[in-house]
Amino acid sequence: MSAKQKIKPWRCKGYTEWMRSLPCRVTMQGGVDCHHVINVLPGSTGGKVADIFAFPMGRESHSLLHSMGGRAFENLAGINQSEEALYTINQALEQGLITIIWNGND
């Protein structure tokens, strides 16, 4: 793959619908959006990262994050976007919503 070739972000409606059933990772309240991490992953400038790199966030927190910027909001709220996305992935794995099949040699 050339350095200029873009990877099409993975989208999964079922995953994002499931995520909307979870509480906000900032306030632990219901009624959430799926926040796709920003300013964290390379190559995500100007576009939304894959759905797997998202986590549940309430509308107010989500709006504030986008108005402040990712790092400033992380400092204010005491969260780390990458850790929250990994926590959400782990929940999905534990619930059997995501399955990893390894076809390589261990």
C-alpha cells in the first residue's frame, strides 16, 4: 500500500446501534452518541475514523469535546479517548458482539 493510499473506514450499523444503548463514558448517563476519537489516530484528519474507534458519549459532553478539541476536553473530563474506545471494544468482545479469528501461526 502506498503512503498516499487511504484506507476506507470500517462502518457497522449494528455496532453503533449497540453502542447507543450504553451509558456515556464521561457522565455514566444514558442517551448517547457514538463519538469517533479525534486527534489521536494517524490519517484521520478531515474524516471520521472507523466505527471500532468510537465510544458512547452523551450529547452535551460530545458537543463540548468538539468545541474544545480532543486534548483540552480529555484534560477537563479526566478521560483518554483511546482508552475509552478500547474499553468499548473490550465490552463488545466480552459480550460476543465482536469475534476475533486468528488464522496465523502463534
